[in-house]
Amino acid sequence: MYYNVGGKSLKLMSQQAEVAYIGLGSNLDDPMQQVQTAFDELAILPAIRMVAKSGLYRSPPVGPADQPDYINAVACIQTTLSAEPLLDALQGLEQAHHRRRIRHWGPRTLDLDLLLLGDQVIQSERLVVPHPQLTKRRFVLQPLMEIAPDLVIVGLGPVSVLLAQCPQMDLISVP
Ligand code: ROI
């Protein structure tokens, strides 16, 4: 797209908005509140518009069992940010929730995972999209199915089929 500015023709970067899905998780310091607050904070980030929020789901930890149950949810947003600035924004929110990386797969106040960014397939040092654990995690697929039942995930297929194939786990919807 070209704009005429002061007699000069300028080519601008297209600001094409993508639909992205973010996984939210918490199992420390009032997890339900952590996730609700994170929804609100996501919604007011620059260059991000909240499209849909799933309900909250409680499940036992996948990984080390000596930690509290998790609360999970998924948000659908629209954003003009590209992948790395979006990741920076998500990590900024995690830090604001005093997220510390103490041990691998350990408990956390807030985890924000970039699950999908349009149909983009990304494999960089910082980021793999679609999220590599997506198909194995019912606590992600169930809330994703709730807000995007017709979604077809690039390279993986319909979310409904992925959910049907995903191992069962103790996952309950919380009011
Ligand atoms: N387990 C559940 N149930 N929910 C999570 O969000 C979650 N996140 C993690 C690990 C530690 C793998 N386990 C989890 O990062």
C-alpha cells in the first residue's frame, strides 16, 4: 500500500491483523483470579483486541504431581503484532504476575502460551507455533474447542478431531 506524504510516495508495511489463540494457565496465588486478571490485561494491550474468552477449567498437573491443580483457559485475540513482539507482550504480562522460572514444569502464577497465530508456522529459537504440546493437552484443546469449534489448525487438522483423539484427563469446567 502506498501513501502520498508531502509529495513523496511512501510504501507502508501492511498492518494485517491475524487471529491468535493464547493459552492461559495458573496454579499459584489464587489461580482463578490470576487467569481472570490476565484476560483483562490481555484485552488492553496495545495492538490487541479481545475476540473471545473461554470458561475456566480445573485439572491436576501434567508433569510433576507435587504441585497444586491448575486453572486453564484460552483467549482468542486479533492482533497486528507479529510473533516475536506478541511473545514479548505475553512475557511482559507473565512478569507482571511475578512469574519466576524456578524449575522445569514446576508451579507458576501465570503461564501465557502463544498457541496459534493465524496459519503461521514458526520454528525459531524462541518460539514454536502451532504450540508443540497443543495436541497432547486436553486442558488446552477443551477450552479452544469451546470458543472455536470449527477451527482447523494448520498442519494438524480440525480441533474437534484433535480433541476426540486426545487422552482423557480429569478436567472440570469451573463456574
Ligand atoms: N498441567 C495442567 N493441568 N495445566 C497446565 O497449564 C500445565 N502447565 C504446565 C505443566 C507443568 C506441563 N503442567 C500443566 O506447564
